[in-house]
Amino acid sequence: MIVGQYHLDFHSMIMEPPLLRFRRGINLLPSPPNQVTNEKSFLIDFLPMMKRTIQRHGFVIEYIIIFAMD
């Protein structure tokens, strides 16, 4: 996996693996980061949503026509 490998490999700009830098940063916080307790509420608050109806020709997102598969 590319993402997993990237975070474990030595990074020449920060002179350590990104995962190690992330973990050290988390440990420096005064308290642990808040965990998501209500996934539905989190999605509603932070992720953009657009309702679309699928027509015979497909559907449109930002003026791009996505064709439906038959």
C-alpha cells in the first residue's frame, strides 16, 4: 500500500518517518484529541453532501454528466 509505506519511510525534509512525527505531535497535546462519538452527526457537520436523483441518462455533479450504466 502506497500510503502505509509513505508514512513508515524516512522523509528527507523532516528527517524522520511522517508517522513518528505525527505520534510525537499527538503526545505533546495537553489532552488527547476528541474521538468521534456520533458518526452520523460528524458526517452531517463536516462532509459536504449533495442529493442527486438518477435519471435514465445518469446524473449531474457540477455540470459534469455521469452516465448511468445499463
